[in-house]
Amino acid sequence: MAVTVTTSVATAPVDASRAAPPAGLRRAQRPGALAPCIQAASLFVLLAPLAAHADLIGDSQLNLGLRNFYLDRDFRGDAAPISRAGSWSQGFDLRFTSGYTEGPLQFGLDASAQYAYRLDGGGGRGPDTVLPYDRSEGEQVRDYGRAALTAKVRHSKTELTVGEHRPMLPVAFFDDSRQLASTFHGIQITSKEIDSLSLTAGRFNEIATRESADHEKPYLFTRPFGPRHPSDGLNFAGGTYTFSPKLSATYFYGQLEDIYQQHYLGLTHNASLANGYSLKTDLRYYDNSTDGDALYGEIDNHTYGLLSSLKKGAHTFSLGYQRMLGDSGFPTLNGFTPQPHLVNWSALAFIRPNESSWQLRYDYDFAAQGLPGLRLMTRYLRGSGIKRAGNLSDSSESERDLYLSYVVQSGPLKGLGFGWLNIDAKVQHGSDFNENRLITTYTWKLW
């Protein structure tokens, strides 16, 4: 049972890497700034009668996540529909996680409330994939938010949850890359009753994307404000078996009713080599095909991915390859919901029909230089052979990412995080862009 409170009505998100502000955006409602606080308080009042259960409350946690997010995207080239997009906003993520009642069948109740306030970013600088966009005002909405409950029941090592979820599954992955996190709503069951085997199954019938306060039925994302044919739900089941500390395998099945079926197979191997080197290898495969009434027509996609990472000390070098086969690109859900199980997932994603892509990546941990908490990641990705409609020639795209982050390790500001991400993307038959993100995060543990 998910209890959802909407504080603004937002339109569907826009894909940052291919985005242009299309026509026909509907107006976003603009609530008062105190509304989410009142709604959050109402949710937690519901938990008060449960205080008699010592384990339920005594083992609970209440955390407030703070995120200050600045994004500036500079479009390049004559084909760019707008010159710049971006915003500066402050976000809040209040999450209550309860313990469990006593007994063989144990009960609990979680709650969350998310809220974001725009500090700057009006005057035509949108849509920017961070905040909902109000076309009538010509800018992102001033604030928006949402709240929900999650009921849970546990027996032994099996847990059933009903309500809001933030899954990290090969067939459904929540998005925490912008201001408010996207969430899935429905039912999920997880079990670890068998040693070395983790099982998960469930059904999600709604999604709240990162740019929206609304909860919508799942649909196939084709392009910003493209056709929408909602599905009744996303059914899924699968698990991971750990053969040894070095080797594990994962299989998942997903069905977006009347749109697509999806099979995922992943294999992860860790090897210790001589002279302090270690090698991690990920093999990943997706098989996507049409389901039921085929609301979007035929879907035909097979995706192969290989990512190998060689590490020694503070240095990690990675090489990845990904191939899209079939007549379709990789299917994604509402608002370009991410799929990081694809080895080359990034701002451009590299998921277009017949695309062959590779990446070269380098990570460095500055703890080796006496600066714990400071990390660097840089990578270059390139995709080619992209199939376009009709008799048009194939296309290509590339992306260079640079990410520098620091987390305070001690003192009164311990846990305060800073991040700077620069993305430089080039699309042969599209709009190039250069993007900067500045992110400050802190989690305040209330209890």
C-alpha cells in the first residue's frame, strides 16, 4: 500500500543527451513551500501508535539527506534547439526506516518524503532533466516533491515489501543522478533462505521519475514527449548465485505487459594476480523482445557487454565493449530511466539500434597520496554503426567524462561530500553539448 502525496504536477522528463524542449508541455502546479513538510509530518504521525513495539521503534532510523545541485548544459552547433539549459536547486530526502515487531512473522513500516526547491535557473534555461518544466512560465517549477509509505513483513530470511521501492535490479533501476530520486511503486519479495542464493520477484505498477511529482503507469520511453502507451505493470523475477568469493552469476526476467519481455544474464569474476594486481571481469547479456499486444510495435534487441577492470593500489584501468544487435535500440522506461547494468551506460547511453561502443576508463584514489576521501574518474566512450531510419547513413557519437569527488573523513563535517562532473558529448547527427554538474551532499542522522 503506497500512500502518495503530490506537491506539484510535472511533465515527463527530458533525455539530457538528446534533449530539446518540445511543444505541448502542460502547466506545472506550484504549491506552497511548506506543503511537503506538512505532508512529511503527517506520514510520521501515522507511525506514533506503533511506538509500543520496542523493536519496531528502537531499531528504527531517521535520516535527512541534503543535496545542493547545480547543472549547466551548453549546447553546441547549428542544430541545437536551445543554447543553454540548467538550474540550481536544494533537495531534501527524509527517510524513516523502522525496525520489526517481535515474533516469527515480523512487521514494519517505512516512510519517505522528497522535496526540492529551485534557487536559480529560470528565464528559459530549461528543460534541464533536473526539475519539472513549466512551459507557460518558460522556466522550471519553483518547487516540487512527493511522499510515500512502504509496509514490510519478514519471516526468517524472506521479506515482502509493498509500496515505494528504490530497486537496483537488472530489469528495474532507480535514478539518483539528479535532484529527487526516481521511485518504483508496487510489491517485491526477496529471499536468502538458501546459502549463496539471493532471490527477488515482484510487480511494479507505477513509476515516479526524477523530474516529476506524479506517479505514472510504466511505459516505453521513445523520445521526449513521444507516444505513451501505458502498461498495466512490470513483472520481474530472478536471482544471484555466488559460486565462490570470486565468481557469481545473475539471471533476471522482466515483462512490461503488452510492450516487451526481457531476459538478463550476468557473470562476474574476480581474480587475484601476481605483484598486487587484481582483475574484475563482467559479462552481461540482454534479450529484449515483443510482449502481448505490442503497444509499441515489434521490439527486437540483443545486447552484449564486457567490462574488465585491472587494479593495483590506487590505480584502476577499465576497458569496456558493448554491442546492440537487432532492429531496435535498448528499451528504457519512463523518463529515460537508467540501466547501469549496461557496461557503457552514461549520458549518451550508447543504446541506439545496431550501435557498437567501447570505453576506456581510469580511476585514482588519492588516499595513496595521503588524501583519503578524494577520488578521480575519467573515461572516454565512442559508439559507431548506429542504424538510422530509411536509407540514411549510419551515425556515431562520443562522450568524455571527468568526475572529481571528495568526502570529509573526520571532524564536525564528517560525511560532507563534494563532486564535480564534466561531460563533453559529440553526436554526429544531433546536438553536441558540454555539461558541468556541481553537487554537495550530506546525510544528517536524526536518530
